[in-house]
Amino acid sequence: MTQRHLVLAIGVLIAGVGLGLLFSFLFFPPNQGNGVPSPHEDLAILSSTSAADSQGSDATESNLVDILGLDKATERRIALYRLIENKTIEQIAELIRFSFTLNTSKHLSSIQGLLYTALARLDPHVSVDLVWESDRAEWDKYFKKVFEEYASDDPRRTMQLGSELNEPWRTKAFRTTLQTVREVSDKSSVELAKSFGVSDILGELTLLAELEYVIDEPRTAFEMVVEASIPEHKKSELVTLIADRWVEREGTEDAVSMFGLVYEVFSHHWHQGSLVASVIAAKEPAHCWEQLLTMSKAEQKLLNDGIFEAWLAVDAESALHALSQDEYMYADRWEVLHLYVDWASREWGQLPEKIELIPVEQQARVLDQAAQRVASRKEPSEVLALLADLRSQGVNTQEISDSFVSAWGRVDPVAAVEWVMENLDKERYPTYTFLEELALVDVQRALEYASFLPDDTFPEQRVVGYLFNHGRLETGLAVLSSVRDRTDLTYLYARAGELMIDSGQTSAAISLVEKLPAERESAYFTRLASRWRSKGLHEFIPVLSRLPSEKIRSRVSKHMLSINEAEGTLTAEEIEIVRSFVQPHAYSD
């Protein structure tokens, strides 16, 4: 009996070994070839058959369609790797391209991901190039798969490949590679990041990993983010994530305590604090606003922007009505103005229908500031058209429009003045501050506009004087003769003469006086002499003898002596020289 049991056991053992060898032969054949290696252990059971390789391109594509029809993910995965086993880089690439023509299978995206992964092991450069041929919405996903696969094999070359890309893909490549390496070795990831100068990216990844352990401890998590050396936009993303989990876990019943914690952590980080407040208030903004009003003014100023923004998103009319309540309005008028401006900037296009939501006494200030804010994202003519629309409703926006046009003119004076001359009543042309800037860009246009402006604003003098003040001597002189008589030209010619003398053209400066009436000649040279107050009056002494008349020499000398009495820059000898030009009889102007 015992012998029979022994024989039976040996028989079972032999049968088991035989079956094992059979399965080994079937699923682990000795001749695997040089094709695509299996990505995971479960793919080691692939058959060694090369039937797929003998099929043409059409058959391979047909097989891919059949694979997509399989129900189980494991079946699809095994079938796909049987299909691409021993395929060349070009064949796999063509298979990926063929997959772009298929759009009927819910499994297509996962199969494409496996194909990109397989190709990345053979040639990551080709695999990356094929990412850009896929649907734009899929770029991030396939790009990450390629770099994860390549990084697990050769991290340094993967980083090098990433460094050759443009942003934002360069940073995405570094981030994916370092994350993959970091999961295996912190030390290797540190060395790799340092060698490519991207330690900051590794720092972000490390921070994210550490946050996972404290994400449900708001104070600790917030402080960790605030103190981290990462870009501000990353901090904003992280504090928003932490706040979302906080509210989801605890609700907002005790909003005062939550806002108190936010104030303590973010008192010197207004933007992030406002973001967190907005997240907390998102579901119950009215309740949160009431809670906020029980807190200190310092806490209100830090947090009210975020809470108010959350309230506007839910019920703008109620939020704006709350601002108009006396107890808040008179508590801090400037803070309230700031909140109105934020809202008006976002709702700019709807203001003609919603202007009544802003108290009348606040409208002018709100519209003025809101117009300046929206100028960066809207055409100036659109902004001015809306202000005109409001003006037609009885809202006084004239000064706001003038202020806006002046600001516009400092950026694009030509476009601004064209709009002015086409749209405004010529009886009330305001003296915009961009007249001078326009002179540097288009002097004739500036003079044309100046001709409409009131005499008491000296517009033409401002145009030519601005040219001279910016060293545009020739341009200024060319238009100076066309300036109308209503402007006193002595100052302008004297300014030109100063520039001439500065550049060594003393004779030309003296001759320039011929452009002026005789009665203004003394005033011209007197102004030139004043120029030497800062350079040293003694340098003007040689010029005295060259002045065109005895009368002018005497008056200029007397002016120089009066300056010297106050400043004492001339020596005794120089004083005597200047006095020698003063005539004993007086001249009247």
C-alpha cells in the first residue's frame, strides 16, 4: 500500500514537472528576438509566434481594430504586444498614425498610450514627435507616458531630450523625469536636477510629496506652502487645493475660526489669503460675509476681496447691496470703492444695464478706475464708446473719458489724437497730456491738434519745446517758423540757441536771433546768458563781444552781473570785463 502511494506521488510529481515545462515552453520560448520587450511581468506570457510579423500592413491594422473590440483590458494588452512584437520603429509609428483614424472605440486612448510607451523604449525622439500628431487634447497624457517610460530606462538622456524642447514642454519633461527618478532614489533625483539647473522643479515635487502627509492639517499645510521657494502661481494652486479639502471636511459653520486661521497665516500674503477666503465662502458667501463683519478691520481688509468675489459669482445684486449699507460704507469708504471697482472691471460690458447697482456718489470714481483696468484687454475705442453710452443715460463720464484718452495717448498718441479729432466737439477740445508725446511721433499732427487748443495753454510752445528738450533741434527749428504769432517765440528760440551752444555752434546761436523781432533780441541773449548759471558765467564772457549791438551787450552784461551778485561765481577780473560792456546810460525795454 505504501509503495503504491509512493509510485502515485512520484507520478504526480513527474506530471507536474512536465506541465511546468510545457507552460514554460509555450509562454517563455527561447527565441524572443529583438522586438519590443514586455512592459510588465504579465506580458511575459506572450506567445513567440511570428504570425503577426508575416502579415502585411493591412492585416496589422485589421488586428488593431480586432484588439479594440476585446472586452477585457488584460486581453487587449496581451493581444497588442503580440501584435507589435518584433515590429520595427517605423511599423509601430505607422500603427500609431493609423490609430488616429479610429474614433469609435472607448478603449482607443489606452491602446494608444501602450503604443507610445512601446515606441518610447525603442526611439523616444520618434515617440515625442508622434505626440504632436495626436489630438491636441491628448498631448499631455501621451507626452507624460513617453517621458515616464524613457526616464525609467535612462534618466540623464531623458533630461537631455527634455532640455531640447520649448516651454512649457521643457518643464513638463523635467518634472515627469524627476518624479519618475525620485520614486526610485531621492539622491539620484537631487543630482540630476542640480546638473540640469532645475532644482526648483524638484523642490516643488518634494513639497507635493510632503503635503500629502499634512493635507488635512490646514495650518501646517498652508505654512508649508507659504514658506516654500516656489513660484507664486504654484502657491496659489496649492493653497486652493488645501482649502477645498478643508471646506469639504469641516464645512463653514465656524467660518470665523477658519478666517482667523487664514489671517494669521496669510497676513503678509494677501493674494493667497484672498484665494483661500474665496474658496471657503464659495457655497455660503452671504453667511461668510456676515461672519467677516464681526472680525477686526485688519482681518476684513485681507479677506473681503475673496469673500466678495465668491458672493458676486452667486448673487451679484445682493453682494453689491451689502456694500451700500451705511454701517459698512462709512466704516472704510476706500475699501468699498476697491470692491466696486473689482466688480465693475469684470462686468464692464454690462455696466450700462447694471450701473444702478453702484451708488450715484461712487459712480464717477468707480468708472474712472475700472476704465483704466480694462484698457489692457479692450480696444480704447470700445472703452470710450461704453463711457459715451453711460453718458447718454445721464451718468457724468466726461472727465473720465478725458482722463482715459490722456492715458491712451501716452501709449499711442497718434491713434488717440485721431480719435479725439473725429469724436469730440471741437468747441471743447481738452488739453490732453499726450500732446508732447505726439510731437515726438508726428510733429505735424501735434501742431494740427494744438491749433484747436486754447491760447492760454500754450500748446504749440509745448510741442516745439518738447522737441528741443529731447534734443530734436533740427525738427524743432523746421517747425518753429510755422508756429503762429500768438505764441511768444523768444523762449523757444532761446532754447534752440542753448542746444546750439551746447554742441559748439556758438556762431549759429548768435545768428539765430535774426529770426526774432528786434525788440526781442535782448530777451533772447539774456536767456542764453542765464543758461551759464549752471555751467559757469565766465564761459559766456567771450560771447559778449560777439553780440550784435552795443545795446544788447550792455543789457546782457547787466543781467550777468545781477546773477553774479547772488551767486558770486565770477572773479574780480572777470567782473571788470563784464562791466566794460555796460553803458553808462540806461536802456528801456
